[in-house]
Amino acid sequence: MFNKRLKQELSALREELSSLQQVKDSLESEMLVLTLDPEGRIQSVNQNFIDEMLYKGQDLSSRHIEDIVPVHVKSDEFHRRFKAALQRGEHFAGTVRLLRGNGEEAWLRSIMQPIRSADGRIRHFSIFPAT
């Protein structure tokens, strides 16, 4: 009886994980995706981000997100809200302005979600911008 309950719980958790993985895979195939470490350094970007933002594969790896924010934007209220959410480990939805690889500015409607470990620490931030 005890074993049966655990097997059912495990089966339900596997089903939920499968559903979440399908959503994640779909988002990553259709959208730009940017992953930051807890300090705001770029861990990874997907191919859609590279193609749309005109960067090469490893151009962004380990760079701080602030490195690709236009200087004139850093004092902007929306950017301050984004930066504050990043520092506090909070969800953010709004416009993020970043530099493309060719130096042009891109306005990206974005959702940033902190991903936490079981003990509550931030593992990374997932950012889903749309052009």
C-alpha cells in the first residue's frame, strides 16, 4: 500500500515534468531565450537570440547583461525596474533595450523569471524576449 502511493506520486510527478518540458521546448523553439546566472552574467542564449540579435555563438557568454545595454538607457526608468528586479530576484515583465551585435538598439518586450532551487536560492534567470 505504501509502495503503491509512492509509485502513483512518482508517476504524477513524471507526467507534470513531461508537460513542463514540452512547454519549455516549445518556448525555446519559437522565442528568443536568454539565461542569466544569479549575478546577471549571460550563461546561454538560444539560436533564435543569436540570429535576431546578430551575435556569434560565444560573443555573449559570461558577459554581464549590463554590457549589452545602451549607455543612454541605463538611467531609463524601465531599465532601473529591470535591474532592480534582477538584483532582488523577482519576476519582471516589460521592455528591455539591448544592443544588437551590429551596435543597433533593440526594444524587446520581455518576461524575466527567476528559477529557484528547492532551498529557495536563485539558480538562474530565464528571459523570454519578443521582438
